[in-house]
Amino acid sequence: MSFFLLPESLPYVAALGVLIALGIIEGLSLLFGASAWHWLDGMVGHEPPDGFLGWLHVGRAPLLVLVAIFLTMFATTGLVINMLGAGLLHLVPPRWASVPLAVLASIPVMRALGTGIGRLMPREETYAVSFASLVGRVATMLGHARAGYAAQAKTSDGQGHTLYLMVEPDETVGELAIGSDVLLVRQIDGSRFVAIPNPRPDLLV
């Protein structure tokens, strides 16, 4: 157990701690009907970015899953490197040597698994029509939105699919409270919408 308390093992133990914290946050958010996964993806957007992030499949695979894969591989690889060094050379490698190796070993695995996960995820084109047709529907706020600060909400596309959106209040509305029903009045882009409090509680569209 003392091996995990060594200074050389700190980055990998910290990565495991962050991984556990993310799992707890996601679990708690699901209890309240939200999802950190969908919130992060809403911040990134649905169009995969260019460059290195696009190569890692950010925007194609859920960001929280990609982060969890990286943290798991980084922590596992780093601890294995340290254990092998201690067992074979009787010397735990310094962090300046083991951390880059752990990162370089983790990134290809993250990309490979992201490729498979991305193929299983629905494409933006699949929901393009659904998102565009959500104007006029009622959504439930999963967070507290105010002017300039969007919050997550969920609604149905009418075909049994639950869609998660980022919603901000209309300029005529000060805020949208968590748990309230709101009417989507305008699409900003992708899954970002402007909404007002539902003027008709009996409105089920």
C-alpha cells in the first residue's frame, strides 16, 4: 500500500481520484435527472472539432467517456511503469520520465476506443431534423438558466427519444428555474435553444 503513497505515484493516484470523482458526479447528476455526460457534450457541440481533438474523436464519442478512458489508461500505465522499475531495477522512475511515457501510451488507446464508441453513437445528421423541429415543444429544466448562462434541459422528439439541450432564457425572461417546464421558442444552433416559461401547463407538445 505504501507504494501508492510514493511521490512518484502521485500523478497516477490523483488520476484515479479524479476518475472516481467523475463517477460520483455523474451518478449524483443522474439521480437529479441530469447528466454530466450530456452537459459536457452540449458544451463541446455536435460538430467534431478539427486538429488533435478531432483526431481523438472529441465530438463523436462522449467527452466524459473519453476522459475516463484516458484517466484509466494513464493511471494504470504509470503505476505499471513504476512497479516494473521497482521490481526490475529496484528504482522507481522519476515523474519526469514516467509521466510522458504514460501519456504517450494512453493517447493511442483513447483514440482506438473512441473510434469504436464513436461508431456506436448516433450522428448529428440523425438528429438534425429532430433538433430543428423542437421549437414549440416543452422541455424540463435540469439546471438553473439565467441571462448569458445556459443550462441543461431535456425533452422528447415525439418518437420516444429523450434529447438533452442547452437552454437559455429569452431576453424578456429573467431566469428559468430548475425543474420548471419551458417552451422552446427559438433554436440558436445545434442543441442550443432559447425558451420561456411554459405559458400553458396543459401543453404537451
